[in-house]
Amino acid sequence: MPRVGLTRARVVDEAATLADEVGLDQFTLAALAERLGVRQPSLYKHIDSMAGLHRDVSILAKRSLADVLATAAIGRAGGDAIAHMARAYRAWAKAHPGLYAASQRRPVADDAEDDAASLAAVQVIADVLAAYGLSGDDAVHAIRALRASLHGFVALETAGAFALDADIDASFDRLVQGFVRSIG
């Protein structure tokens, strides 16, 4: 019988918090069980496996990122929407390193829920870029370019790879402005 108050959602939420603290691939079921005040075998009443838990954390992360991007873009258009989305993406990724890593995972094959969560953030970006009249392959290329630019910047920044003295925020703003100019 599952422990009172312990639900699948709570297990996934705690796993997400733990992933942010120690890294997505570094947390263990033993640490999660200890955090929840249960024995490790008790977790299996709420999850199928570690892979299944990673999948659930990934879906939570993808939905969270989509919500952050959508909130940042609301009421804005064009370059202003892109800049706000980009700043929100960067801030969220830095504040949630474990969830950020989970949000970048490829959807599980034949998993409609994971596919939908994966497409949610991409759809927000597509909706913002629609103001530029991009369609078909041009829209896909622009979406990929923006995602790759933001991910590359965040990955380098969080790895401490920007050691030069120039202002990192200014570099980020130039990256975003350059992207906006390239599609405008």
C-alpha cells in the first residue's frame, strides 16, 4: 500500500528538485527515497524504473520550459518577444540545471505525452517567429538556429567557459540581437 501523502507527482517533483541540486544523471533512487522518508523499494509503488522516472522528470521539465517561454512572450512581438524569451530561457536554465538537462532529452519513442511536451516549447518559439513570415523549412531552420544558439550559450556559460573579462550579459544580448537581425 502506498505511503499516505506520497504520490507519483510528489516523487517526480522531488526527483526534479534533487536533479537540480546534484545533476540529472547524478541523483540516485536511494537519495530520493531518503529525501522522501521512505525505503527505496517503496518508490516502485509510484515509478516503474529509473528510466521511467527520468522520462517523467523530462516531461515536467519540458512543460515548465514551455510555460516560461510562453509567459515571457505574452504581449510582445518580433524582436522584443524573442529577447524576452531568450532571457527567460537562460534564467530558467541557470536556475534549474537538472531540469534544463532533462528538457533537452529526446522524446521517448512512441510516447505521445513526451512528444507533446517536447513540442510545446518549440511551438512557442514557432508562434513568436511567425511574425517574421517564416514558413516551411525557413521556419524550421530559424527555430533550430535560435534553440542551438541559446543552448550553446547556456552550456558554455554554466560550464564556466566564458573566462574573458567582457560582460557575459552583453555578449548574450548581442547573440540575441544578431539572431533577430538574421531573420528580420
